[in-house]
Amino acid sequence: MRLLVLGGTEFAGRAVVEAALGRGWEVTVLNRGRHQPPAGVRALRGDRTAPGGLAALASGEWDAVIDTWSAAPRAVDDAARLLADRVGRYVYVSSCSVYAWAPPSGYGEDAPLVEGASPDAGKTDYVRDKRGGELAALGAFGAERSVFARAGLILGPYENIGRLPWWLGRVARGGPVLAPGPRDLALQYVDVRDLAEWLLGAVERGLSGPCNLMSPQGHASMGSLLDTCVRVAGGAAELRWTSPEVVLGAGIEPWTQLPVWVPPGSEGYDALHSADVSRAVGTGLMCRSVEETVADTWEWLRSVPEYVGRAGVGLDPAVEAKVLGVPLGS
């Protein structure tokens, strides 16, 4: 297989490249050159947001292109129109956020979609940018040659957002840790490497259309995730399970200040942790254990000289100490 990856050096794109190389595929990547792609690829340079930024793709044919773009949809539109006659299939890593708010518990791929997105728009907001990207791929490649992987929470090595890395770093510091309950709260996420394998499988199988891409509900829980963090990153941490009412009453923001966690019974929980993923499972999604995801992320994290996630992810130590009723730094 001849694969073109737009990006290919960070998180999901990197996982796709590594998985494709592992299958013996011929891989070409196009990126700005800020990060080195894995060895063994054909590297092209180009900034898809700049005039002439796709010039390196003026020639060449591929069986598929995989695109993880998350900003202005017009960048997807430009690439898709340029490649439509020379690429077999456009696989776009979208998001479960494209569903109209708030999707009901157990929503499938046929749930209503957000309105107001345009394939040739500039950057607006994440939700409409992702839906606009879908529309751009659809417009150039048609329904039979486009795939939309509507991913939910993505975890694993090379995470550049900081959700699982924040929890691992917090646990590694030890002491009492505010663990948002309930302990058995079911989670849905996808390891970035499992996402990559499904994407490549979609190319091999000739799949098309949208697919919710995350683990079956109950594959992991807040308890299994944080217990594993403690085992992997440091046994000195003491998880103190705290009710959702106490957490919310303290003004703590779910998902951002306490990454991954969303209170049960909320619209956010239904949207992020209760999707119907039967199509993904039926088309080859295999989910590795929470132990493997956490351990491999910790191993990678320790190899990075200085890890910096996105601003605003994680809980202020002073707030945590106040909620737990312990001295700051204990």
C-alpha cells in the first residue's frame, strides 16, 4: 500500500506512520518540518496554510491519504481537491464532537450533526472545524471514497494535549490525590495506536462513511485508570475518591482541570463516554488493555527531557489541597 499522511510527526499522525511502516507500507508524509518523522518515510515539506503550501503534492499517486487536521476546514478542502484524481481514499480523523449538542446516551453515527459548518471556511471553533473537514473530504472524494473516524478521547504515547500525562505526573509526585468519583465510572477512549491500526484497516477493507472510534463503554473506569497510574508511576500516591457533588461544588471544571473525568448523568458524560461503537468493533477495532496504555505512556513520558502539554490542563495544587483538607504540598 502507498500511503500519504498529512502531518505524520505528532501523536495520531505519528502513530499512523509507525503502524503503516510496521505493515511494510510505502509511506509519504507532508509537514512543515518542525518535527522529524520516523525513519523510513519519504518526507515532503509544505505548510498547507500558506500560498503554494501543497506544491510538493503536485504529482504522485497513493492508495489513501490520512489527515488529522483540526483547524480551518479550507486546508482539508484544498488538499482533498488537489488529490481527488490521484488518491484512492480520503481518511479523515474527525471527532465525536461533530454531533449536535447534546447527543443522547448510546448515540450512533446517524445522530444529528452540528449545523453551520462549511468546507471552505477559515478557522472557527473545534466542532465546526472538524465537521467542515468532513464536508471537504466528502465534497472532493464522495461518500464511497471517504472515511470519517469520529474519535473520542485519545490516549497513549506522544500525547500532546496532556490528559494522561498530567495524571501520571500528579501521581508520581505522591501524597493525597483527588480522585473524582464514582470509582466505577465507565470510560470510553481509544489508544492512539489502536486508532492507527483501525485507520489502516479501513483502507485495506475499503470502508467508507463515519465511524465512532473509541473503546466499548466499560473497557476502563476511573478506578482502573487511576489505579494503574499509581502502580506504574509511583506507589506513594494515595487516591482519595471524592464524590462528583464535592468536586463540582468546589468549582472544579470536569475534563480540563480533572482530565478524562466528566460527572455521570451529565450531557458531557453522554457525549464523551457513552457512544455506540458497534460499527468500530465490527470493522476491526481492537483495544489494548488500560495497563498497556498507561505503562507505555509513562515510559515515553520519562524519555522526554521536558514535557509541556496544553495550557489549562490539570488541577491547581492549592485547589486540590483545599478540597481534600490537607496542607499544600503534603
